Amino acid sequence: MAQETFAFFYEVQGMAPGATHGPAQSISTTLVELASDTGGIDGSTSPGDEIDWSSSGFTGPFTYIALTQNNEPIVEDFDSGVRFVLSNDGTRESDPVTPNSAPYTYCFAAGTLIATPSGAQPVENLSIGDAVLTADGKTVAVKWLGRQTLRKFLNGTRIQPVRIQAGALGDGLPHRDLTVTGEHGLVFEGLVINAAALVNGTTINWVPLAELDDSVTYYHVETENHDVILAEGAAAETFIDYLDRCGFDNYQEYLDLYGAERVIHEMPLPRISAGRLVPGAIKALLGSRAPAPPNSLAG
């Protein structure tokens, strides 16, 4: 049974989009997963699930609503409908409360090898200014390496990445299993196809929640333009700003470096974000690379 403890809570003042944090209450509070949530006792809780709030001898049912822009939980009292933000930061009074319920951005799992002129490097070891190789053999500089740490308990299935088995894309690609978030685009047959749309139940699958640690860190590689780099040898997109960067752990670093957000224009390739839109020829091609089922023994 998962749980998480916070040092402060804030009553949410007003209604979205103008809601703010009320005065900080310095009372230790623990949120506890319930068996009645979407996935049962699986270490995760999804928006809309019932959750227990335990504080100073009081335990009561609340509804988990969403995370804030600071990745802190918003919960709602069953009876009164009053909403609270739980936090370990006691300085948020009067700050806006913005629910962050959108899918997370396009990121690589830690350990993913990115091609550079000096050899493949784990994505988390890249630094601003490092050169990486593009799919067409050019080099581009890393403008920023975004880092996002997500807790399984309060994100549920939203943190599940997609695992693409070695060789699943053909020609020995990727060289090793490649793990990316579901919205991350792979460039394949002249299309940008989100990893989630490629899930086929054999060589490309969602990573089960049970295999994930309590917190998972993902990394995105931002270059000057929307580029195609090589991750485990497979062509994969760099960051494109459909969502802003404020959900990343090191967002302040970006602001310190560049002063403000910037728009990155998407490369001129069609994007496919749903499995039903993947051309049949591509599905057949990927299916042909799936392992054959074991032969059944005659009875």
C-alpha cells in the first residue's frame, strides 16, 4: 500500500483559472492509497480515485484531483468539496494553483544511449552544449536537458513508458530495448509516430507499473530546432513544445539560461498519435518482426 507524507497543506482559494494557495498550514499529512482505486493496490493513484488523508489523528476520505504545476497533489474533501494542495514547501501562499492534468512531454528513460560524435552516451550524462548526432549524420548542440521526476503513487498509468524491444523496428533497431514516454515520436517510414501508437502487444508494449520504481525520472533533449537524433540507434525526435517546460524539475535552470520560453517549430513530417491511424503496411511490417508463437505440442 503506497503512501506519501507532506509537511504542509493549503486550502485552495477561489476557482480556476484564478485559484491560489491559501495560508500554509504546518501540519504533517499523509495520503494513503486505497484498494478501491482504479488499479487496486498497485502503488499508484489516478485522478478521480478515492484516497485517505491522515493527519493528527484524523483519517478521512478525499478524492485525488490532479497535480499542480509544481507536481503537488490537489485533493478534495468528499463532504464539503473544499480542495487542498499538499506540499513540502511552506512558501506557496498566494501562488496560483494550476492543475497539471495534461500528458507528460516527450522524454527518454534514464540509461537510454544517445549517439554523439564521441560514441553513445546515456541521456542523463548529456550537458548543455554537447554535440549529438542526427539521423542524417549531422551534429547539433544540446540546448537544454530537461529532467522530470514523477511519482508512481500520484501519477498512476500516466508515468508508464513504452518499451520497444531490440530489433523491433527492423535492421537491428533499436540496438537495445528502447524505453520512451508514450507521446515521444519515433521517425519511421517518413512519419513521426508516437510510441503509444506503435504498441502491438508483442515487441512494443507499455512497461507494467509493477516494474517501475516508486519514482521515475525521464529526460528530454532540446536542440535549437525540432531534430531527429539517434536513441539506441533508432530515429527519435527531440523536444517539441506542445506543452510548456514548467513541469520539469529544472525549469528554473531554463529560465536562468534563456529568460523565457521559446517556440520550436515542428519538422515538416506528418505525425500519428493514435494506433488506429498507423498505416496497415507499417503495422504489418512491425508484426513481421514479432517473435513467432511457440509451437504447441500435439496431445
